[in-house]
Amino acid sequence: MKKFYSLIASLLLLVGILAGCGNQESNNKTKEPVELTISAAASLQESLEELQKAYENEHDAIKITFNFGGSGALQQQILEGAPVDLFFSAAEDKFDELVQEDLINKKQGTDLLTNELVLIVPKKNEKPIQSFEDLTKADKIAIGTPETVPAGKYGIETLKNMNLLEHVESKVVYTKDVRQVLTYTETENVDAGLVYKTDALVSEKVDVVATAKEDMHTPIIYPVGVIKDSKHAKEAEDFYHYLQSDEAMKVFKKYGFQGTH
């Protein structure tokens, strides 16, 4: 009889241990962070990575992953069904198309930032180039592919409106995004490039020699919004609101952006 009770006690102990392991496993599962995927214009990289660290420090249940690139290419990925939670574009038209396609709720999107288009040259500036008009002296000029890179579209608009495009079009080297323009200019693979002011500010290897007048191109607006079919809608909306906070705007301004309001 004692053996019987001993066996029962052992079985109850085993059941308790297994239940405890099960609960521990369940608790571990619940502690896995929610991963948010943000598709964002390449020009936002430094500012968003700084904000990511600050946000994750305050929200240990959130892990943020970025997909940086040209806004047009990112938009196309979303149209094709890429799993994205937020889209942060460097152009209104790329964003608005997703609203029209019912992929972003207009009420969960806002025009957040503005930027400027600048002409950059390598530090040596051997040509020398000091203005947009001086681009006729260049052998190669880097510009983002206008169909997919908003900075490239603004650049082509500027050259066209300044009656320069026909004189320099044969010199243009098109790139996949604005950061590639910066790299080509830094490494002196081109004589000049057209980038955002914020891109130029993060490099010590280029100089800004001119800023495009605002009336020479479409307004440079950065809209951000939550993707409708996000699997983490609440967390995505929370981060969307954080990007509009005073704390976040201070970081954006630190990197050269301005708010739209």
C-alpha cells in the first residue's frame, strides 16, 4: 500500500513538473517581441535608426525592422503584397497611390516631413562646379532613377525648369536610390550629384554647392502611414503616433528635416 501511495505521489509530482514546464514555455512564447516592418525612403535611415533604439528601449515587446530604398521600389513591393506594417515615403504620389488602392487608410496617414534638394560635389571638386549652371562642365552627374527615386524626379524637374536638362542629359548616371548618388559622389565616380539636404549632412566627403529653389520642383513631402493589412495594427499605429511626437520631431530636425506643420 505504501508503494501504491508512493507511486501516486511520484505521478502527481511529475504532472506538476510537466505543467510547470508547459506554463514556462507558454510564458516564453508570450514574451517574444512583436516585429514591425517599416518600408522607408533611404534618406530617412539615420534618423529612423536613432528613433528605433529609443523606441525599443521603452517598448521591450517591440522589435523594429527597416527596409530602406527608393520610395517607388518600396511602393511596388507593397502593391505586390510584401508584408509591411508602415510605409514612410519621400514622395506624396507614391503614398497616395497606395491610399487609392485601399492599402493605406487615409485617416492613418499624414504628411510629416519636408526636405530640400541640393547639388553636391566631391571634396576635391576638380571641375570646379559651384552652381547648377556649372553642371555643363561635368563629365558625369549622378541622379536617382526618376521613376522609382523621388529625389531623382525632383532633380530632373529642376534641371528641366532651369533649361539645363537638354545640355546635361547625356552626362546623367541613374542610380537605384538617393544614397547611391551620395556614394558615387563621395568616391569621385561622378563629378556631381543631386541629393536631399539630409543626405549631404551625413557625409564628410562631399560639399553642398547649391540648393534648388522650391519653385523649380514638386514640393518635397514625406508622408507616413499604416498599411491596412498589417498583422500588428495596434503596434504599428502606436509607432505611427510616436513618429509624430515632439521627441521624434527633434531627432528628424537634428538630421536636417523640417516638419510640415
